[in-house]
Amino acid sequence: MNPAGTVSSQGTPLQVARPYLIQQNWDAYTPEQHAVWAELVRRRMPQLREHAAREYLNGFEQIGLREDRIPNLSDVNRRLGPRTGWNATPVSGFLPPDAFFDMLAARQFPTTTYIRSRESMEYTPEPDIFHDVFGHVPMHAHPVFADFLQHYGRVCAALMGDRERLEKMGRLFWFTVEFGVIRQNGRVKLYGSGLISSHREGTHVIEGRPEIRDFSLDQVMEQKFLVSEEQKVLYAVESFEQIYEAAQEAEKRLG
Ligand SMILES: [Fe+2]
């Protein structure tokens, strides 16, 4: 991690990402915006306490997220940085792929600071701080997941311009970081941010509607998906080491 937030792990400036880096103006959030955060968290937590991976729930505590107010990213990073070197770095919105991968490779997670309105509680097409921080960042406190995600960024950064290989890597991201599930104590638990942050998607899995297959890098890399639909197939890992090894294997095959 680096305090300036603009230097990559290779020691070179994050030139490509620089135009997208912003500050979080935490004092500017309104009581209504904090209330939206609180309502979103309170809606998700009863289900997650029972159905989220223990690593997610531990991470939530470790980075100091609270139910009653939008997180201040400086506070999150003060707790997260010493654990795994990851940083939730404020950005203005969607990043182009090269900037996104560069940031992951530097253990900086592009984090939007905007929060959805009450009219779009269930779904927001643009990423927001609820999806990015509540959905993603707790897993970054887990050392193996943290290493996996950085490695994923490095592999993708090296594949820039190769659309076909990047599409395969995109599927690995989708079926782990966004829609990953893990088997713990004989049950399927959620850890992907799309399942954690969406009540509808999380409930869909808990009700047993998607087919849950054993994780296979071969299958994942070939598995098409639609962003706009509930997922029909998901891939369950037995441990987070499995996705770390998958990123290593993907590098060997595609790199
Ligand atoms: Fe996401």
C-alpha cells in the first residue's frame, strides 16, 4: 500500500487511473443519504449473518463498517491497510479496463463515493458506495482473497488489447469476485459482491434457484453470462486458496 494512493506496486505512477481519482467529501453526505445506507445494510444483514461466508462477516467487522452511516474511506483504509495492504480508493465512476486493472495490481480498489437514491434501492446500473464498499471491500481484509485480487489485476493488465483472453478473465472475475459462492460446513455461502449487496440476487441463491457447480477454471472461462438477468449457474469453491490458484493457472495459460 502507499499513502499517496497514486503509485502502483511496480513503483510507477498510476498514470492511466489518475484522471479518475477523486476525494471522498464525507462531510457532504446528507442525513437522507446516511439513512439510505442504513436501510440497505439493515435489509441485508439478517440474511448475510446466516448465509454469507465467514470471511466476509469477519472482514465487515475488521474494517469497521457500521450500519448507521456511510463509511468514511479514510477510516476503512486505516484498518484495512495494515491487514492486507489494500486500499479503497475513491474514483469518479466506471474506469476503463486498463486503469481498473492497474489499480487492482497496486492493491487499490476503485471505489465510488456516490450512494443510490431511495428510488433505486434494489438496483443501480452505476456502481455506488454500497455495492463497492459493503459488497466488495470486506473480502479485501482476507489475506488469500487479497492476494488473489491483486494477482488477477496483474494478469489482466498484462493482457491489455487481447480481447479474447480478457473476456475469459472477465468471466473469472464475474464468477468469483462478483457472484462467487463457497461451501462451508456443508452449505453454500455467499461472498461475491453482487450477491452480498443485492437482496434479490442473494435471495435467488438462498432459495436454491441457480445451479451450483463445483468451481472449474475451464468451465468458468467458457461460461457466458448476462449482466441483466439473475444468474442461472454459479461456481462454488471449497476454499479461497482455490481462486488464488485459479488466477495463477490462468496466468500460465493465457499470459
Ligand atoms: Fe462489483
